[in-house]
Amino acid sequence: MVSRLRALLALLLAFAMIAAACGGSDDSDDAGADDGGEETAAEETAEEEPEEEPEDAAEVNNDEGDSAAVDGDPVAGGTLVIGSTQVPRHLNGTVQSGYATAVPGTQLNASPLLFDEEWNPQPYLAESWEVAEDGLSVTLNLVQNAVFHDGEAITSEDVKFSIETAQANHPFKPMFAPVTTVDTPDDFTAVINLSQPHPAILLAMSPGLLPIIPEHIFNDGQEMATHPRNSEDFIGSGPFKLVEYNPESIIRMERFDDFFIDGRPYLDEIIMEITPDPATIVLGLENASTHLSSTLPPPDIARLQDNADLVTTSDGHEAIGQVQWLEFNLADPILGIKEVRQAIAYAIDREFVADVIELGLTNPASTGIAPQSPFHSTSAETYDLNIERAKELLAEAGYAEGDIELNIDYIPPAQIALAEYVVQALEEIGINVSLNTSPDFPTWATRVSGSEHQMTINNVWNWGDPVIGVHRTYLSENRVGVIWTNNTGYENAEVDALLAKAGQTFDNAERVDLYGQFQDIVADEVPIVFLTNPPFWQVFQPEVQNPPTGIWGQMSPMHETWLAGQ
């Protein structure tokens, strides 16, 4: 108990240091903020007291997404100001994953499909589509009046080029791995041929995953990852065009008058104000100079929930599926022992992490598939806090109290609270842990991807379908020395087979069963201790209508968003 109180005091002090959202994230743009680096961290009114204590943090002190709805038709005009801590490397989402690129990128580029709140595909650049009965091809029928921002027509050749570019360059290799060829029988038909059925193929054509970029700009022989047009004089296909870009301070996007959806977008302009200081965004929200933000740390969300003049909601971003976890390097001789990993799992109090460290704004995690996913298992072992069982397991592994010394890597300052907690928690079962602070995200990523660590705090996103965001962490063949791949060194032939089978069937019930078996095996072997599922909390002004609260949140085009009172 004394150790737990010391931990609480240390954590409360650590809150003052938090300058980014919860933990390092699965976001290849970010240098350590929240889904963070390769990718980074989604619901009742604040005025209403629930009759019973809700179990889900997403239901606590949360304004309904439609609580700011205004009667009347949408009004054109106005400038939407977004406050963000996310610094993009560039704007080309075919070669770069992550929130920092996807939020502006989905305004600047259109994708073949959109997805509604029930996860159903909807028309966008593709007015219709057809999946072959054998699952080995997808035919896209494109709208015929779409043009890029330079006036050039958007054709099937651009779709083909974009898919091939993503296949060759995007860090999510399973996303388009089954694509063999893309046929273009005419300017407005693209046929995507597959080597095997691919149940994630439609979701992979979402705004943040497959922006359609102009072949006539980018197919010039230059390396796509470093192409100068990724950020300079950017030509897109979306509802807004780029007019100003300084990734460390501002991204200004103006309405594209020739957008292929008539009368859209409603807004004249979107300005993203980028700052490393969340306090600046909080002040902007409080004085109404900022309309919208989703990259704030828990203390600021807790503060803004009490502001009756703002809407604070965890609606949206459900497809991201953040999972925050303690990750092991299984090559380490101590952590390579399953009983040691299980003992550590039993020593971690996930309820404490969610309720105290993260101020009740996250939910305890139980598996590597987020609970918003239809493939999440509720039956896998969760390792509820059990200090005595943890000590028994260490004894079974041949270790007495005080025998084990470990270190834990983390990205400061965002992850210090969690790292400090792990130190205190493992002390209670006789494991001594030292903090190994990386000076920045690249240093942390290099250490973790190069297996130079023992344990680390990590935040990884599901990205909608397990094929896209879950498989990469566990597949034996995906140990490629890049962050957010199989960095634990986990290897299990049965898991490989289950994931391969689940990634090739459209039968939803079969996929549920296969992913359930996968989660049971991972729970037993514990390459990772799952901590929390952080929702993506958004805060916005009441005049923001049709806010981005769909499954991709702000990684969706805001062509339907408008401002009341214009």
C-alpha cells in the first residue's frame, strides 16, 4: 500500500510534465504524441448525472455528439480553426501513415470510399463498386466529373497509381499485399485484382488510408517518400486545396470550388494551428478562437469537460482502436520466460491505470483488439491484479524476490506517468525496474525496433480491420526492424496460421472465431500486457455542426461540416 501511495504521488507530479496525448502512439507522423511516431490514441452529457456508475470511460462526463445541433439548413462560409499538437512530415498519405498527415491529408485528397457510423462503405470518388463473388477482384466505378486542384481530370490511372504507390511505400504492408494488378479498361473503371480474398480491401480505401494522388505530378521518377511535391505546391483531389504550409505552425486550406460534390464543402477555409503546447489550444478553446481539437492530454480533457460552453465527446475515431500496452523484448533471457511475463501482468492494476493515471478518461484494455471492433474477444484472460499469484509465478520460474532487475524505455514526457507506475507496481512483487528515458521519439523508436530494450510503453492502433493494424504486431515474418511491426520478437506458428486464415475469409462469424482463438493464445503467452484503450476525446465549439464524429474522426473529410451563425 505504501508503494501504491508513492506511485500515486509520483504520477500526480508527472501530470505537470505531460505535453502530449496519452503515451507514444502508432502514428508515423508524430514525434511522441498520441494511435505518436508511426501512426499514434473514442459518450453522456456533462450536465446530466447518470443514475448508475457507468463501466465505460467513454460514457463519463461526455457531451452527446449532437448536443450542439442547430435547427435549420447548413450555411456556407466561415473558417474552421483546428488546434493540433501533431506535426506532419508531409501531406502524402500513400507513403505516410498517421494522424498528423491524415487530418489535413483527408481534406486535401479524396479516397475511393467513405464509411458511415455503422462501418458501411459509402460512395465518394467511386460512385459504385462490386466485389467479385470469389473475392478476387474489386471493381470501382468512378465519378466522371472529378478533377485535381490543377484542373486535370481524376481517372482510373490515378487510382491505379495511388494503390501501387501505397503498396510499395506505405508502412502497413498487409493493407494492399494481396493486390496483384490494377486494370483500367476505361478512364472511369478500375479493377483491383487480388491473389486471395481480402476482407479489409474496402476499408483500406478509406480517406486516411488511400488518398488518390495525381499521377501526372508524382510519376516523374523521384522517390515517393521524399518527393518535393509531398508538401510543396501540393496538388490534391479533395474538398480543400492547400494555400499555406508550415508543419510546425500552420496549415491553411481553402475551399476547392470545383470539388466533384455539388455545393460542398460548406466551409470557406480550414486552418490548422500547430503548437507543441496543449495549454495554447486549451486557451483557444476557452476563448473561442479555436473551434476544434482532439490531441489534448487527459488533464486538459478533464478541465474542459467542466466548461458548459464547449462540447467534449469521445464519439468518433472508433476505427482507430487505440491499445496502450507494456511491451516485452522476448529475446531477453528473463522476459523470454512466460511465467515471468504472466507475473508482471498480474502485478499491473489496469483499473488503477485507467481511473487514476488517466483520470477516468480511458478504459482498461483486455486484448490487442480494441472493444469497438466486432472481432474483440471478451473471454480472453485479462490478468486482473493478483500480487500473490504473481509472486507464485516468479517462484515457479526460479526467481526469488529481488533477483530480477529490468529497465523500461519510454518517450518523455507523455509516457512518464505510465513508466513510473510500472516501476512501482513491479516493486511490489520484488522486481526492480530502472527508467530508461529516450531524449526523443526517433531514439526510442530506434532502440525498440532494434531490440535494444527490455520493456517499453507503447500505443498501437487497430486501424479498423485487424488485417491492417493488428497482424503486423504478431506475425513472425513481420520482424523487420521498423517501429510498430513485430518488435517483441513474438513467434508462434499457430498464431501465424490463424491470422492468415482470418485475413482471407469474408465470413464474419468465422473471422470472429479465428480472432478469438488468436486472442486466447496471445493472452496465455503474454508478449504484451494490455493496459488501456484510450478514446479520442474531441472538444469543439457548439457552433461546429456535423463535427467529425464518424469512425475515422478527424481523419475524414470535413466537406459536410459547417459553422452556425455565419
